[in-house]
Amino acid sequence: SAAIFAVVAMFIKLVPSGFTGPFISMVRFAIGIVLGLLYLKLTRTPFHVRHKPFWILRGFFGSVAMVLYFTAIQMTGSGRALCLSLQD
């Protein structure tokens, strides 16, 4: 997970500065949804949601965390934002 965060942080710095953290997060989520649905379709894996309230909370807090992460990258450097995101 830390390696993936580091790679994403490096690629985010290549994005032009006109794009905001929330916009980059929205694009990342859209790409993730498309790739996830494509994977489910190609593998014919059924998708069932169990414990819907927990699923919704996970999505909400994950979205907030990703928006804050990309905003931190935009406001500081990718190295500092990565270090802050990995703090326990």
C-alpha cells in the first residue's frame, strides 16, 4: 500500500497545476470504478454488498482521505504529503 501511495504521489506531481485536488480525486475514482466494473464483467464475478452502512462509511471516509491527500500534494510536495499520509 505504501508503494502504491508513493507511485501515485509521483504521478500526481506530473499533472498540470491547474487541476485541483478534488478534481484529481474524482478522476481517480472514476477510473477505479471503470476498471473495477470491467474486471467484474470480464471475470463474471458477482458483486454483492453486505453490511451496507459500513460499506457507505468506508466509501465516505476513503473519499475524504483521498481528497485531502491530493490536496496536500498540491499544497506541499509529494514526499511530505506521502509521509503525512502514512502516519499512524
